Amino acid sequence: MTAAAHNLVVMHAADSPAEPKRFGLGHWMRKVLEECDKARHEFAPDPVHDLRVAIRRCRSLADGLMTLDSRPDWKKMKRAGRQLFRELGALRDIQVMAEWVKQLAPADDPAAATLLGQIAAQEPLLKQASLAALDAFDRERWEQWADLLPKRADRVAPGSLAFRHLALERWHGAHELHRRALRNRSKTSFHQLRIGLKKFRYTVENFLPQLHQAWGDDLKKLQDWLGEVHDLDVLWATALKTKAFPDAAARSFWREKIEAERNRRLQEYRDKMTGPAALWQVWRAELPQGDDIEAGALERVRIWAAFLDPEISHAENVTRSALQLFDGLAETGFAPRPRNARARMILQVAALAHDVGRAQRERRHQKVSARYLREMNPPFGWKAQDLQLAALVARYHRGALPAPTQNRFARLPEGQKNLVTFLAGILRLAEALSGYAKRQAHGIQVKQTGDHLTVWAHGIVADGKAPEKIAAARHLLEVACACPILVREGGPRSRRNPPLS
């Protein structure tokens, strides 16, 4: 992990940049309850809209924080908000449709009268359904979440590398939808683009305040244009479905009117998002590049592990020891192929996450740690296979050794079996060295002497059960390297280097 990445750590809100409280999760969760009370009186367009905005803000914040914090309450809060949001959606749709009809229709237009009549007939029923949804909404549970979840959200600093990496992930998703929409020009593809761009916008808006200050106006305009395109598509489909047009002339008039409004907004979108000065390139230039992409992914894993592991500082110490062992073995030529940055990254992920299973249980927690890693969505730039291998390395950091009788290990190609064995061997030894250090084990070096390897480590306790435990921990690495390993306290130039194993 780079020094810059390591400085962007999970922190208390007091350590994070000052941010107006009205923009926080706590504000928006309380706003949901306030807007529920306002909306239930008449379900007028503005209160319905404001309530849906407040719910959407809470859900979008949860959507980003769920990538870092696996606590189930985030998903439960999102689900509760989605149920109310959807029930209000049908009412909001016809209210928006009524506004469009009034805006587009000439005086005494029969199609407009038909559409507005249908909307007037539906509105009381949809208001009743919305009232039932509000009555079913669990306010007490929402208040509990409003007390719990903002405190967890405050543990991650706005503007951190982890959030910038998440924004890059959302940028790539939205950009791919942009390319697809311009290629096939279907209504569905532009609707999907609107959703993808919305996810990117909310990530920037919620978690990257400085970038939002620069990009916010453009992001809102783009989303508004695509949202209006969707509204017009729904209006046209509804008018056709309900047979609102009395004749071909009326149908042709409305089609031309809707298409003109729709094309104008799509052209405004294209003007901003295509060509040499396209905003896509402007945004991408400010998001992680090069080595920062992997550093951002690792930072997301570290924050995720910190939410689960009660002693994340121990995992970080083990990670540093493991990486020093890996580098030392690579220099002596004992690292198996592929001996590259990918293998080192897999080790780093496994080491950071090797104790997260303790959030669920202590006994055999390595199996739970492996399951957590297997279930994680790979951050941008990683493959699912990377996490599957890291999960196996974490699985074998203690307890049973890798064996052909274990299904997940047995299914691996031979090269990956060797890699998992080697990395798990490093992690076992690093864990033992950190466990028997007077302080953090540091300055680990690896030297080849004749037919064996010597691992030198400062600060290791040379009495008690340390020699026995370290000797047991080195066994798997000896198997992977096919040679004996001797562990000594100190360094090659120390006058006294007592053997520990």
C-alpha cells in the first residue's frame, strides 16, 4: 500500500474534512420522516417529490457505503426505502405526466383532455395506495437506523481514495452504457444510461464534495435531460395504450411534438458528452490513474476489513510482515510462477482480511473469513478469480493444510494450487511472527544459505512457546519452497542472532 493510500484511512468524523450536517446521512434519514408527515395530507406533487428525493438520497448513500461496510442494516434500510419509493412512484409518474400534457397541449386539445381525465380518475386510487404504504412504513425501525447508520458512515472520510475508486467504478459502468446508447439509440438503452449516470452522480455528490462542487451542475443537467427523455417516452407509450388520440391527425401532431422535445434534450446531451471536449474525459482525468487504481481497490478492502475485524491493527501488522516475506522470497528466487504483482496483491488482500471471520465467531474463523471474501464483489480492476484465490489463502492461514480432499482447492489448476500453498505458507509464518513479537515484527529479511533459507526478524521473543509455534507455522512454507527454513531474531549483521526454530 502506498504511503498516500495508507493515510486515507477509516476515521472518526472529527478527523474528516468539515462537512455541513445537512448533507449527511442523518439529515436525509430524518428528512424522510418529516416528508412522510407532509406528504400524507394531500399527496400534492411537491411533497411527494420531496419525499422520494429524501428516500433516494438515503438509498444512494447506503449503496455506496455497502461496498465498504457489510453490516446487514444497510441492505435492510435500502429495502424499506425502496418499498415506499416504489409505491409513491406510480403516483409521481402520473403527476409528472399531467405537467407534461399541460405544457405540450394546445388549447382545447381532445387528446390532452382524454389523458388528463384518465389521470384524474387514477389519482385518488394511487393516493390511497400511497397512504397505505405510508401506514405500513416502519417509522420506529427507520429511527433506529437513523441513529446507528450515520455513525458508521462517519467512520470513512469524504474524499478518500476508496470513494474516488468507487467513483471510477461507477464512471466505467456509466460510460459503457453511454457507448451502448449512442450505438443502438433505443429507448431502453437511454433509460439504462440515465440510471448508470445517476449512480455516478450520487457517488460524487455524496462522497466527493470537492469534485461535486466542480461537476455538480453538469451532472444534474445531464440527468434532468435524460429523465425528461424518459418522461416523454412514458407519455407517448401511455397515450398509445389508452387510445387517447381521436384520429390520425392528432396522433401525428403529438408524435411530432414529443419527438421534437425528446430530440432537443438528446442533442443537448450529445453536445456535452461527445467530441474532444466531452465531459467523460474531464471526469476521468480527475479519478484514480495507474498505481492509484490498485491502491484504491486495496484501500476499499482495508476499510471493509476494519468494519469487521475488531483488531484491524493486528491484521495490518501481519500484512506488512507477509509482504516483507514475499519480497524476500522473490529476491531469492523461491516465489513460484506467476511471480508478479498479482500474486503479491492476492497475498495482501488475504492478509488484510484473514481475521474478519471473528466478527461472526472465534472458533475456525478462517472459514468465515474465506466466505466473506468469496462473497465480495470484486472492486474495479480486479477479477473474481483474484478474490477466490485470496479467500483460499485466508482459509489456510491456520488450521488444516491445503489438501486434495478439499473441494475448492482440488478444483484449482496445478499452478494455482502451488500459488495458494506458497501464499498461505507466508501468511501462516507472518501471523506467527507477529504473534510472538515484543512489538510489530519489522525488518524481515530472507537469505539463502546452502540448502536452506534463513528468515531474520527483529523484535521476536525467543523464549516460551514461540520457537515451537513458529516451527509449526513455517512447515507449509517449507513444503511450498521445498527446502528447510530457519527463523532467527535480529538481522544478518547482528552479533547475537539466536535461532527460534
